Amino acid sequence: MAWEQLALVVQAAQLELVEGWLEVLGASAIECQSADATPWFEERAGESSPWQSVRVLALFELPVQHAHIRATLARTLDAASLESLQWRTIEDRDWAREWMQAWKPIAIGKRLWICPTWLVPPHPDAVNLWLDPGNAFGTGTHATTAMCLEWLEARDLTGCTLIDYGSGSGILGVAALLLGARFVWACDTDPAAVRVTSETATRNGVASRLWCGSPQSLPQPPVDILVANILSDPLIALAPELARHVVPGGHLALSGILESQSRQVLDAYQPTFDLAVTATRDNWLRLDGSKRN
């Protein structure tokens, strides 16, 4: 089965109306991208996109009534957007198989590997964390996750207690347990992430040493290590709360911070932690250090 993909560029003010018409016209899927490669990382729920122009991709099953679709969109589009409209044929493929083939085991440091469950691990005797890409953040491919994993892999975690704050897929907390941590408390505000974290722990045989729930349910006794891979605004707001969860002399690693935001985050933690930028990648950075006694 072949498909046809419509591509066009619209102004942000037109987007909602155009999406509505595309749904009425029978689009099976609609994707929106920045038309000028402007990055956007939604830091607050409901935050408006900064994109001024948006590239819209819509997928249609054959046969496609090109003239009807164009005439209908012409009621909404300005001349420049209508001029940008293009069609291309996409041959049907085994999308699930291609998606699976795109994922490969990821090496982290000298001893940790992140492996999809359908592949044989390259080094069976290594520390292999089984993780399938799913509906929660954290697969090891994003720079922020990779930098946190590298920090954990380089440490002696034997017997440590740890909080994975903003657990996503549970990759950081489960990695810590596989690397020798005694117990991990993983928390996330998203119930789906809590569920996925629990599944990741079970898949890797460490569920008995991992607690997972909401941030409000975290235990009171402070831990040896806290890792938070979220975003700068919540990290700044949470500074007093995260400090409360770390023992004096304990360690903190923070990521999800753009290089331009490092100063604000450092200032928020300066009263209780000695932190420094210790890794940067793709405009993201990691801060880590210890809590003052």
C-alpha cells in the first residue's frame, strides 16, 4: 500500500485552522515541525511555541483528490503557503521492522550497555540494561540522558541509596541498581512514567530494590545520591526540595540544562551545594558536585 504525503508551510496563526481542515479532508496523520529549524523545548505545561512558521506534513491514503484538497485549503491559506504545497508518494514498508532495525545497543563508559530486548547484547558479561523505546523519556540516545548515565557508570555505587527525580523510563535508577546501588527511589509527575519505570525495573530483575511513585510520596530520609534529568525551570524551583533529599556530603547530578541556562541553575543550588559544569554535549550540559556538610 502506498501513501501520499502533503507538505506545506503555514504561519503559526493559521496552524490550528489548517490542521482542522486536514483532518476533515481525511489525513491519517499530521506532523508539525519548525519551518526554520528554531528549537523549542517545552519547559512549562501549556507553554506556547515560539515558531513563527510551521512546516506541516499530512499523510493520506490513496487515492488522493489533489484538486479538492488544494481548493479547500486555498480558502484558508495565504498565497505563500499555497505556493509551498507539495506532494510526494511514500511506498508502504514494514514500519515496525524498520523502526526496530534503527535501534542499536548503546555503550556507556567501560561497562554499561543499553540494549533493546530484541537484540543479542554485544558483550553478554557487561552490565546490560534492557530497555525498549516507549512512551516515556529516556532511552540513552539523548545527550542529557547519556551524560547522566556516564556519570553513574564512572562512580562506585556499591551500597549507595539514590533518588532518580523525574524518572521517565526509569533508565537512570535501574542503571544505578545494576551498577551496585543498594536501593533507588524513582519519582515522576507523569503516571505513565511511573508505570514504565516499574516495568523497566521488572524487566531488569531489580524491582525488589526500586520504589516508584510521585514526588510528593518520596520518603523523608535523605539519600547518598540524587540524579535529576529534567529541565532548568523546574530544577531551579525544586532546589530547596532536592537539597532536603541529599545527605551532607552526598552527591547531586543535574541535567536537562541548556548551556545558556547554567548560571541560573548554579545560583539556585549555590547555598547548599558545590556544583560545577562537568560535561557538555549538543548545547546541553551536566552539573554535578556535593552537598556541603
